[in-house]
Amino acid sequence: MGQNITILLGTTKGAFLLDGSDDRRTWAVRGPFCDGWPINHVIGDPAKGTIWAAGGSDWHGAGVWRSDDHGATWVLSQDGITAGDGAEPLKTLWSLGKSGDRLYAGAKPASLFCSDDRGNSWTKVRALTDHPSCGDWQPGAAGLVLHTIVADPGDSAKLWVAISAAGSFATEDGGATWVQRNRLSNVAEHGDCGGDVGICVHNMVRAPGDGDLLYQQNHHGTYRSQDGGRTWASIGAGLPSTFGFPIAVHPRDPQTLWVVPLNGDSAGRFPPGASAAVWRSRDGGETWAAMQDGLPVQDCYFTVLRQAMAVDRDTPAGVYFGTNSGSVFASADEGDHWMEIARHLPTVLSVEVLTAG
């Protein structure tokens, strides 16, 4: 305990920061930042304290805001963030990621941009956009978006991205080439196209450690890959539904993860039985338990979106999620107990953690 933790929030009305006390019991809200832009994702660099916020709209265009002073001031970059001649105009930036010293930004329509100068200027990663499968990419309910960027802390040339509804892709050469990673482990049943996994990835995370252990929340279930996404196996048995958006993994224990199931695609997209619960597994998804202490367990109809859950690196690990009703919930004991640490915010689109100290 005792780390300096700031929760980074992307919302429909700008970025917000929640600064926590040493015991993670008291939180102060700052914002909105970024001139009230819709901000889809906010990330930070714990080594330098820099914060980046990505978003935009048809009115604003797409861009990345940067703060070098913990949110006191912000600058906007749109240099190079363009679809290019003949392509459908960009609607917004949906996601951010950092691999080594390089920044990445995912866009809508699905495309990837990179920056080697801390976000001052950007270049389109054309090898992904020009992938042979691109003609078959289909939009999900939110459109055709590149919403997830996953790095390997030990190898900056390795990267995974997820696109709705095209599936997951990986590069091992810094983005020069890309391969699809959507095959189910039971290929005899589903064939080489990947079955449900490739249809609409909702979120994907890499577990800590030397291996390429990945977890994925999909439109049609929850999955685990022990080989960097080359094959995926279902770990949804024991969960109350096959539908949900976020998934998060423990910073030190690769077998501990959390999901927030919802009642279904066309059933309202709220917690099953209108009873909020974060489901935790301690064995890599083999078994699950509902964590509800401190959450609204009756008449709860909020949605937790795909990027709206994160975990800190404290001991025990803290878990955080935001809702489309403007609340942020936190657990300082890995999900055993919860408390509401902010309310009446705009719709929360993303939650990340910045730790210093």
C-alpha cells in the first residue's frame, strides 16, 4: 500500500482524473479536461507522469491530447491522424497503447496509428489496414472500431490488436506484418476461421509473465489463449451469461482475472437479474465467483463498457470499473468489497490506472 494512484477516466464529456489517498478510500475528482471532447480512452506513463487522451467526433475530428503535468495543462495533436486519400473519413480515435517508446492509437473506422515523438505526430500503420482480410471486416454495433491494443512489456516489437467485428490480429515485427489470431482450439468443430471468437472481440488483455497468456471477452463468451492468440478455448462455464464487455487480469498473478457479465446483446445489456456483480476467477477461468459486497444488487440497469475496468499494481491489487450511468466503483482487496468512489459523471467510456511512487 501507499502508492500514489490516479484513476484515468475517458467520458462522453472529456477526461477526468480521480486522485486517491494512500489507503485508496478517499478520492478527489478533477476535470473535465480536453475541452469537453468525447474521450474514448486515457492512458498514462508511470515513469514520466505523462497522460494521453484519445477521442473526437464528426464535429471535432480525431485527435490525441497530452498532459505533461498530471492534468494541469493539455495540448492537442491531430498531425497525421487522417484516413488518407480515398478512404472513409475518421470518426474518432477509440483506443491508445504504449509499446516501448512508441505510442499507438486505434481509430474508427478500424485503423492503427503510431507515434515515435510522444504523440506530437502520427503515422498510419498501413500494413494492418492493407491486410488481405480487410475486405471482410464488418462493423459491430458501435461501428468498425479498433478498440484494444495490447503490448508485450518484454518485447516492444510484439503487439496484439482487436477489431469489432474482425477479430484479433498480432504482429511480432513492430507492425510491418500482421496475422489473424482467431482460431478456436476445437478446430474440428469450428474450422480454421475461428467460429465465435473471430466474430466480435470486445476486449483482450495479456497476463503477466514470460508466456503469451491472453484472455478475451467476446460478444459470444469468455476465452483464454496460452499461445499468444494462435488458439482460443472457452472459459465461460460458471458465468451467468456469455455476453459482456471488459476483462481485466491481475498485475502479478496470471491466473486471477475479472469480468462483468451482462444479460445479453438484445436483452438490455445490464447485469443479469438487475443485480451488479464482478465475477472473479483465481484459476485462469476454470471456476468463477460473484463479487457483490458493496455493489447495487437490486434494480441495477447500468452497463460497463469494454474499456471501463482496470487494475492497479498495489498489494492487494485494486480493481476499478465505471458505468454508463456515471459512477465509478473501486475495490481495494481484489474484488472482495466494493465502494462507489465517484458518481454523477458523464458516461464512463474507459478506466485506466496511473501509479507513481
